[in-house]
Amino acid sequence: MSEQAKPIVEIRDVSVRYPNGVMALDGINVDVNQNDLIALLGPNGAGKSTLLKVILGLIKPTSGSVNLFGSQELSKNLKYVGYVPQSAQVRDPNLPFSVYETVMLGRTPHAGLFHGVGAQDRQKVEETLKLFEIHELKDRKIGQLSGGQSQRVFLAKAMVADPKLLLLDEPTSGVDTTSKSEFYKILERLNKERGITVILSSHDVGVITKIANRVLCINRSQFFCGENADFSAIAEIHKVYDHPVELMEHSDHP
Amino acid sequence: MIILESILNLLQAGFVQRAFIISIIIAVLSSVLSIFIVLKQISLIGHGLAHTAFGGLALGYYLNIVPFWVGGVTVVLGSLGITKAMRSAKISGDAAIAVFIELGLAGGIVLLSVARGFGVSLESLLFGSVLVVSFDQIIGASVVAAITLGIIFVFFKELVYVTFDETQAKAAGIKTWFFDYLISVLAGITVIVAIPIVGVLLIAALLVLPALTSIQISKSFRQTVILSPIFGLITVVSGLFLSILIDAAPGGAIVLTGLAILGIILVAKRIQSFGKSPEKPALTASNET
């Protein structure tokens, strides 16, 4: 059980320099503990997406190291990670994938090589569709959903694999206020009731600092990493965004 | 009546029956592959591979080594090269394919012109010779089709994920590079088997049109997998009938038939969307919470 006390993700002195010379991340140090809900904040181009991709092994750091579930061999443990990319909602309306099939894709890493999806996978998908209240959409084409519906489908796809860690890259961009509020409620439930660790990058500073227990504020380099209670949003955000910021909250969020 | 009788007589001829059988095998194979090719937005790869194979076959004729094997090796190397170039950030995918098209076509034409007298015509490679298919060619195409479809079946769920979204597939731990190369090599093998029969131009079309047509009306990937071979079969069978009926080149007739089917589907879809357009906003908003 001592393993559980160890951080799920250990990021040590991670720097990323792109081939064009741009420094995307510079000396990031973070421990992500089980049950954390981390708000990843920073302006556009701050390296938020890059950091999430480094954790997933999609981008190799120029220096530093990442441990995922105690191993530097990231691909070995990716089946325990759910990921919703920034562009998840923007789909070709003609893409011939139904909502059901899209969510089923999330089961792929769990089915072994040479094995198709089985009855257990289908049952899991049905349950997840109901949990996220998208069961009635299951035969609709993924590209024909609204932003809010689409974002729930991609969260369901990430969750159907029973992940221990969820990485969400600006999942609410382009989504209306009501859907955003619903989305954050679901996320809070997943974190509190199911014990799923979440790293959430977003510009909804007011809302996510309300649901997060920890905050990581970056703008290529690390500005703040610590408990939400110690985070002086206005002061830190001013520094990171380099201009005055007004914190907005959705009125219908609890 | 006389025309119908002569068509029925023709259908009883062994060479026509063999033409239909091999066209059906190639149609099914290329239609299934076309799903992954079109959805991965690498539709031009069929052209790139077909022209690379053309260059390889011409090299085989020039060197007087079994053209099929020289062409086969060339197209597999070409498929690996095209995929490597497309995955590289240094050159755009369409430019990479264009380079291989030019290289294959120019090299092939030069070699064929030098190799004149080795019993091969430019026309037969470009347009194929579906009406002079041997029994051995049918066996060869069947074996290739069975192996290729078998590989697709084995890796189906991974191929589907990579086709859906490469970044998300990679984030799920799938080795996407392997599947990029796999699709390309399988398409290359299909091309080399199909070219002597249906020609460079037709095989490139068959690697795009069936999926492109089925995507227009499919609501799911499952439907696309069912409809794509059906459209492929309808295209080759009716195209071959048309070519016999009007005594036209089979390859051209089949491609035009495929394009006509796509055109009809697009027009029908457009007409249908006119009727449905006022409901669209309501549909989008109805399930929003």
C-alpha cells in the first residue's frame, strides 16, 4: 500500500525546446498525488498542452524526467490514463463514427492484441453512456453534436477505460456556459466520488480554482505550484498573464 | 434484344467471367483499404503508390527480371518512403506523394520506351487488361486479398482508433507509426497485384471512391465498413457491363461509373438536406443540458 502514497506523476526539471528554438517549458517540477484535482493555468502559448503531452509521452522533454505510476516507461501505463485533447470537439461533420463507437474506442487499450471488443466492453460502454447522460445520443454521428454534447462524449470515452488519471486540455473551450457548468459538476463528482486524479487545463480560472485542491500556474516556466488555499488568484494570475484579469464565475455553479 | 443476347453470350465466355471474378476480388480488397485511406486523409497515396509501382514494373521489364517482383519490391519501398516522408515535419504529405508520382511516372515512361520490344505496352499498364486475365492471376489476387483482409481483421480495432484520431490513439498507448506504415504497405501490395489487371489509373480510384461514397451516407463506422465494399462491387460490376455494352475501355468505364455513383449520392444528399434544413438548429439544441 506504500506505493499508493507515492505521487502518481512525478515531473522533475522538465524543459521542452521545440526544433525551431522556442522554449515551450522551462524547469517544471510537479508531483501529482492520488485524488488531486489540479488546475493548470496559464495564458495561450504558456505550455499547458505541451506539459500534458509530455506526461503522455507524446512529446519528449529536452531535459528532465517524467515518472508515471512509478515508471519512466510512460507507454506501459497509458492504459490507466484518460485524455481529452484540446481539439476534441472540433470534428469533421462527415466523420462516420457514432457516439457509441467513439466511446467504445476508449476500451481499445484494454482489449488485448488479436482480441476484439467483448460483451464486457459493450456493457461498460452502455453504463458509461448512461452515467454521462448521453445514452439517447448513442446512434448520432460524433461530428454532428453540439460543443457541450461532444465534450461529454470525449469525457465518457476517456472514462470508459476506468482511468486512474484524467488529463483534460481546455475541455470547455467553445462550449456554452450551461454546458461548462454541467461539465465541471461531473468532473468534481468523478474526483470526489470515484477518487480519480485530474489535471485540468483551462482559462475558466474562477471556476476551476473553486473545484481544484491544487493549482499549477505556468507561463513556460513555473510561477506557482501548491495548495489552492495558498493560491492568491488575482496576484498570481496578474503575474502569469502579464495583464489585469477579472475572475469570472458561472452563476449556476455550486 | 440483340444487344442483350450478345451480352448474355459474352457473359458465358470464360475471359469475361474471369474479368468479373478478379474485378470483384480487387474491388472488395481496395474498398476495405479505402476506408482507412480516405479517413486518414491520405487519399492521394493510391496515386503515389500506383505510379511508384508503374516505375517498378517498367524497371522489371527493362532489366528483364520478373516485373511483378521488381514492381513489388519497388512499391513496398515506395510505400515506406512515402509514409516516412509524410510523417516527417520537413515536407508536407501531398508534396511527398507528388514527388513519388513524378518519379514513378517519369522513370516508368523512360524505361518502357527504352525497353520497347519486351512485349509490354504503356497502355496496358496504365489502363490494365482485365479482359485477358489468367486463372493464375485470379489465384494470386485471391491469396493477396485473403492475407491483406486477414491482417486488417487482426488489427482492426487499432486501425480504427488510428483512423479516428492519431493523437488520441497515441495517447492511448497505440504504436501509431506501425499502423501508418501498415496501411501504406497493404495499399502498395494491393496496387502491385491490381495494376496488371485494372491499371494504374483504376486502382488509384478504387482506393478512394468506395469509401468516399459510403461516408456520405454512413452514420457509423460499422455502416461504412459494410457500404464501402458494396459500392466497390456495384462500381466494378456495372462499370464492366457498361464497357462491354458500349465497347469501351473497362478501366475508364469503371472509374466513370464510380464517379457517377458518388455524384448521385452527393446530389441526393443535397436534396435531402434542403428538406431538413429548418430542423437542424432544433436537433442540435434538443439534447443540450
